[in-house]
Amino acid sequence: MPNILEMRNIRKSFGNVHALLGVDFSMAPGEITVLLGDNGAGKSTLVKIIAGLYAPNEGTVVIDGKPVEKFSVRNARAMGVETVYQDRALGFSQPLWRNLFAGRHLTIRFGLIDAVKERAAAEKIITELGLSGAGVAPDTEVGLLSGGERQGLAIGRAMYFKARVVILDEPTTALAVSEVERVLDFMRLLRSEGRSVLVITHSIEHAWQVADRFVLLSHGQVFGQWRKEELTSDGLFAKLIEAEK
């Protein structure tokens, strides 16, 4: 099956700081790719290029076999790329259904928000994510949700807007063990639907449970990439240490 996303010889500099030095990277449908690397390895820069926040100085981004000429968040979203950041960008005092559609509300005449359709869509998403059994409802205030439920809400938003590439930035940070397992299940759900998932994390333990492939960056370059069956968790940890030298 052809790749959804390909990045070829990507270079990005900020003044005299060379963040990426000719990175080749790809993502296939229905695959969870874990992006690893020490601070300053280039992970954030690479992700921001995929998300449309940065344009590369050199190189080509290809989505569905077509080179992308213009880089913007809007263009990335139109091509099916959604990013769930570590802070999840949620309004804690707002109801769940409003958060799901923040910035992209469904409207009726005169630009008014179609609250009926948004609540109905929110109910469907809650059910699909298995959150309704925990007492979560469309009008639940986001500040009352647990960390794992908030992560699920952000992932549900990506699913609703037909994301084919979902980027998760440190999705299990500061979560309890039970909440971590819930978020990992959300990742598995995305994969089962044929979506590509890119996970940026410092937790090898969590990543190992869901990953299909690991890509390790070091000093702005790809140090190595391996399918999960090609190494052990101890072997991966050794690669991380080696890359930091």
C-alpha cells in the first residue's frame, strides 16, 4: 500500500541553527510510528513541518503522491493531517461539544452555530470512544474530564474531521496508569480505522506497547528506523543511548 506521507531530504534552519539536515521520513496507512530522539534532535521541527506550521528550507513533502507546494495549518488539515498537542488546546470551562468544533463550527444561516448537529456529533464521538459509560456527555464541562478523557476528546476531534494522519505530542505525559492504557487504546482505534499515527514521546515503555515502527532522530538527522519486530525494547533503549553520543 502506498505511503500517505513522504518527506524527502527535508532541511530546516533557524539562522545559524540547523534543525534538520536532510531528513527522509514516511508514513503508511494503518501504522503507528513512534518518533524518538533527545531534546534538540529535530523532532519538534519535523512535526511542525508536517503540521503546516513551518515550511522547509529545502526538500519535498508529498501527500498521496502529490508534492505540497504551500505549507499552512489549513492546507495540512485539508489534506487530512491533524495534530493533538501536549496541552490538547482545550477550553476547560467550555462544554465538550463546543471544544470538539472550536475553530471549525458547523453553521446554519447567517453563520450561527448549529448546536443541535454539534451535540449529536459529539454524542456519536463519545460513544465511539467508549466514554459514555464513564458519564461523559456532550454538555460535560471539559475541566471535569480526566487527563485521559481530554486526550480522547482531542483524538475524537481529529477523527471527526476525517484525519488520515494524526500526530500525538507526548500523549501519555502526567497520566495515571489506567489513563495511559485508555490513551493507548485510542491509538489502537485510530490504527484499526486505517489512519496513520505519529507519536512523539519520551516514554519507551508506553511507545513499545503500540508501535509498529520506530524512527530515531539525532542532531537533525535520521539515526535509524526499525520495525518493532526487528529489535527488543532493551535494544531500542541501547540505540537511544548510542544516538545521544
